[in-house]
Amino acid sequence: MNINELQSTIKQLTETCACLGCKSKYIEGKINVIATTKNEGLFEMYCEKCNATSLVTVIVSRTVHLEGSKRKHSRIENISKNDILDMKNFLQGFDGNFKKIFLKQ
């Protein structure tokens, strides 16, 4: 993700995401970038009101439109509440052993 996509993503997260515990909106200063790739970002969101922390993965898709010239557009995919709950449930039982997860496949 480039800097513009990171800024856009953080803005989108503050506008659309609320704490699972107390339903408060997150503020920009409490959203940390943990890791990024070309198309994805992992963000840690900290709620000041109830001290809960959430992890969110954002995927940016790029499409090219032909309208006289090629232009890149980015769009942030919607993350549902069920996606967040699934990740929360997974992390509650996760012991940190990534090898065990990938060797099961």
C-alpha cells in the first residue's frame, strides 16, 4: 500500500468501524499500521473508552479503466462485522504457533 492508500484506509476505518465492546468510533491517532503489502494492510485499532484492541485486515483492489488513457483506482473492500468476529474468535484460541496452522493444510 502506498501512503495515499494508507491515509485513505485509516480515514475509512475511522468513519466505518466501531469498537466491538462499547460501539465507540475509533480515532485516527489510535489506529496503528502493523504490516502492509502491495494490496493488503493489517491495522491495530485501540479504543480509548474501553481499552479494547481490534485487528483489521484491509484489502485494496486496483482496477484499470480504459477511457482514452489508463488510470488506476483503488477501493477499500468492506469488512463485515462477521469478519471481525471470526478473527476475534480465531485469535482467542490462537497460541501463536503459525507452523501448526500451515502444516495442517
